[in-house]
Amino acid sequence: MFVFKHRNPEMQLEKKHTASHMRDIIEAGCEVAMVRDAVAGGVNEEGNGYEAAMVNYRFMANAVWTTEEAVKRMKAAAAA
């Protein structure tokens, strides 16, 4: 799961439901916050997919939040 905020509020995005499209959303001008406890990754003999994803998210996303923090921020934004 990720939360996005576009610089142009009229912009409609179709690819907003999977982390694999995070780059597309960033390139479209959005600020992206990944929700760290709403994603998963496999583990095999080569490494831990979840840990690798967290490293990538920290480089690409504007923020990495917990679900609790994301809900708190969305509620605050809705109330503003």
C-alpha cells in the first residue's frame, strides 16, 4: 500500500494500487509515502525481499510510514 499526493489535484492515476508502479507515480509528479507494514516480500537463499524493498523505498519514496502513521496523516488531511 502506498499513499500519494499529486502536485496537480486534477491528475487521475490508474496505476496506484501496487508498489511495482511506484516509479510511474513518482514520474507523474506525485509525492509517495510507502506503508511499510502493508507490504510483504519473500525470503530465499539469496536474501530477504521485504528488507530489500524497504531499502528501495527509502531511496525512491518521499516517506516510509507505518499504517498507524498513514491513517493519522490521512485523517488530519481530511479534516483540514
